[in-house]
Amino acid sequence: MADGNSSDEDFSDDWALYSRRPEWSDITPLPQDDGENPVVMIQYSERFNDVFGYLRAIISRQEKSQRALELTKDAAKLNAANYTVWQYRRDILKALNADLYEELSYIGRVIADNPKNYQVWHHRRVIVEWLDDPSSELALTESILDMDAKNYHAWQHRQWVIKNYNLFDDELHYVDRLISEDMRNNSAWNERFFVLKHGGFTPEVLEREVNYVITRVGLIKNNESPWNFLRGLLQQGTGKLAQFPVVIEFCEALYNDGIRSPYLLAFLVDLYAEQYFDVIESGGNEAVAEEYHQKVQDLCESMANQHDKIRCKYWRYIAENFRRKASERVAAGGGRNGA
């Protein structure tokens, strides 16, 4: 079943129009009102018009019954993205004091057919909140992520459950498995950062995670996700890219081995710019500062001309901006006779 609207094929062969059901003879369906001059006339199927005509009638009279609940199920089959369908279904569930665990089972099946539909995930969240029972949610999201490891809705729901019910304990093990299966899974890297942030970035955690990400970058150099993760980690410590010597050694070793991943080069641009200004501010060796200055210029030019040509104007801007700031810093504090 496709996300959003489904087709009549989702109904069984013995399904009957509501207009032909004796038990619905007391209801007069309400047609859709698109106004006198609709911009676009949508050709709804007979089944769609039938179901939603009766749904509008039921809502207008605020009937909350078992048959109304079944009607919302048929409406959701035809358009699972319809907010009104799910909101009225929740109203009925409350009025009937329905079995919410049965509803969880039902919406789980709907989510499996509509895994990228915001409304079905929202309905699931509300039912979990009513029950105050998250016991099935990690398994559900894992099953959806097994089909699509980057499903935003599943990740959003998983993070909500973990945060609200404090289910962090085993999440790093799960994320590590996903990263091992696909190191380009940016969603898994994001989840890892989410879990770590909750526990706090202690010096021990930072050191462990720096080594963790370095190991994985070493396996696939041209992989943006771990490079972003590494930057995020370093921002949690002193904020300096150069705070861990092992990071500098690793990056320079990659470069010296001929690796020209744009993510490595972009990291080195920022690293050398940071080191340049650190030397200037500390009144350090001007020759060392000049070396860092030249490295930034050379890397920006390399990115613009070879390794990230689609953003050549960006890299020339970065180089010019660095030169300007360097000149201003030197003029303000001395240390070099020019940039």
C-alpha cells in the first residue's frame, strides 16, 4: 500500500457500499462541498465518495458507536493521511472506553502499510500516552527501521519514547549494530549523538567516542556522517577541533596517505584555521602561524578547483574570509607582519 491515499484494491471482494447496507439506512450521507466554482474537480471513486459521505454525516451528528469506529477504519484505508479521520476515531475510542491495546495492534498494522505517514504515527503516540505503556514501541520502530533504516517518522517516534520513558539503557548497542551494518546511516549517527547527549559528554565519554568514530572513518573515508559526528563531539568538549592530538594525527595521516575526501579536507581547513589563530593569540612562532595560514589557503583552493568544484565560490569565500580575519587579528594584536 502506498503512503497517503490507498486504492479500492485494499478492500475485500465482498465489501459493500454503505449506501447498500441495511444497518446504515438511518443515515443520509453528506456530499463533499467544494464550493460553487472549485479550482480543480477531483474524480473520487464511488467507494471514496460513499465512505466519506457517511463519515461526514456521522461526524455532523456526533455519533460515537461501534459502527462509527469501523467506518473510520474504512476511511483510513482510503486516506490514512486524513487528520479528521484519526481525531474522530480517538473521540470514539474514548466514548466507547475501547480496548486500547487492540487499537495499538491495529495502528501497528496501519503503520506497517503507511510508514511515512505523520498522522498514523501521531495516532500511535496518543494511544501510547493514554495507556502510559511504551513496552511495544522500540520493537515497532525497529521493525519499521528494518525496512527503511532512515525513516524519519520512526526515528522521531523512537526518540520520543526513549526520552519520555527513559529507555536509554540499550540504545547504544542497537545503534552500534545499525552503524556496523551501514556506516553511511546518518540517522543512526544522529541517534548515537542523541543518546550520548542524554548521558552527558564527560571526558571519558568524549575520548571513547572520538576513538569510536576514528575507527569507522578509517574504514570508509568518504563518509559525511561520522565526520559530522566527530565535529559534534569536539564541540561538546573545549569546542576546539585540536583538543585531541589523536584527531590531528589521524587526519594528517589520511591526508599524507593521499586521501582527498572533501569531508577530510573541510575538517582540515577548520582545524588549521583554528590552530593559526591559537598561535597568533598566544604570541607563538610566526613561522608556524604562516605554515597554518598557507595550509588553509592551499586546501581551500584544492577544494574549489578539484574536490568540491560545485561549491567553488563557497571555498573561495572561505579563503577570503580567513585572510580578512587573519589580517584584522594581526593588526589588532601583532604577532605577524601580514597575512
